[in-house]
Amino acid sequence: MVRDNLKLFLNSIPKEVTLVAVSKTKPVELIQQAYDAGQRVFGENKAQDLAAKYPLLPNDINWHFIGHLQRNKIKYIAPFVHCIHGIDSLRLLKEVNKLATKHNRIIKCLLQFYIAKEETKFGLSYEEATAILEDSSFPELTHIHISGVMGMASYTDDETQVLNEFKQLSDYFHRLKSKYFCDDEQFKEISMGMSGDYKLAISAGSTMIRIGTSIFGSRNY
Ligand SMILES: *Cc1c(COP(=O)(O)O)cnc(C)c1O
């Protein structure tokens, strides 16, 4: 099942787009099936769940944290997490840097932007993001690397709106790239697109899609 879903899915997206297989709420057996089919990048949105699964699965998995991260939960994932998608404040970034330093690692981080027309979605405005990058303490954060941006579109059937929100994020990425990261080849990711809207996201320039339901089936909470 998982294997077939994965194969079908990978055939339907461009090779340059990274697939983050979102395994939240799913048992390690299903994650192992996806791993055995060749998948190496997985996403979880609860720090403790991720910390519990990590030791039970192969250690060459690239674990991405995709949810809202509380500062007091970073410790659970700092020893091994590859990339954190939900950076929405300087305080959070500093704390990630502190724990990454403690573990002698560099953790990739994506700045999460608020692009949806919904009250519930977390994220930065463009001005808030530039304030982080221009803060006098930012150059001291040597154990995080800002690798790009992340965002979630509104949950709506209005494809024009969703596409416009993704284009907005793409535009933020290119503005930040030219202003702060033009010499930084590692600043390259636009993480956008989920099972319901990944095609629109890819058409707007996504480099990284986060797919749960289409690979692992629907979730029972
Ligand atoms: C759950 C989740 C996804 C995956 O959603 P699906 O609709 O199951 O593909 C992607 N991104 C984030 C941030 C999520 O929390």
C-alpha cells in the first residue's frame, strides 16, 4: 500500500522537488515500509512523538520537524533533527541554536511565513522575517542554517487564492534570497504544498512538498 502510493506519487512530481513524507500519527511499521521503498525524508509535527520514533527506525533518515515548535520541546529533537520548518521567532531560533551548539550540530531551519487568510496559521510577516535576519545577534547563531522558507496556504477550494498565497511565499523567498542570501547556495528551499494542494505549490515554485495523507492514508486522531 504505502509502497505503491509512494511510487505513484514520486512519478507524478518533478525529480528536483523533495518529498517530505509526513508520518505524524502513523506507526513505525508504516514508516519502515516507506523507508524500504526508498524514502529517506520524513516529517513529524510533535517533538515527543518524533523522539519516540527516532530510535526505532534506521538512522540514515532525514527527520524534518514540520509543526509548531515550542521552545521547551526543542531538547527532544535537537540531537538528531535535520531540518526545522516552523521557525517563527528570533527567540525560537536562538533556542534551537543553543541546543544545536550543545550537541555540536548545525540544524537547518526554514522561516515560516503567514500566507493564509486564516487566523489559526502561525508564521512571520515579511517585515518580521527581515527583522530577524537584521538583528545584531543573528550572526552569532552559528549552529543553525537558514535554508529557506515554509508556508501553508488557506484550506479552501478556491484554487486561485491558494495559488496566489503560494506565489506570495515564492516572492518572499526570492526577495530574501537577493537581499540576504545571494552568495549562500544553501538558502534554496521553498517548503509548500500538502496532499490537497501540492500541484499548485509546485507550479508556484515549491522545492519541497510535505505529503501525509496521499502516502499513508487518512489520519485518525
Ligand atoms: C500534516 C501536515 C502536512 C501533511 O498534510 P496532508 O494533507 O496529510 O498531506 C503538511 N504540512 C504540515 C505542516 C502538516 O502539519
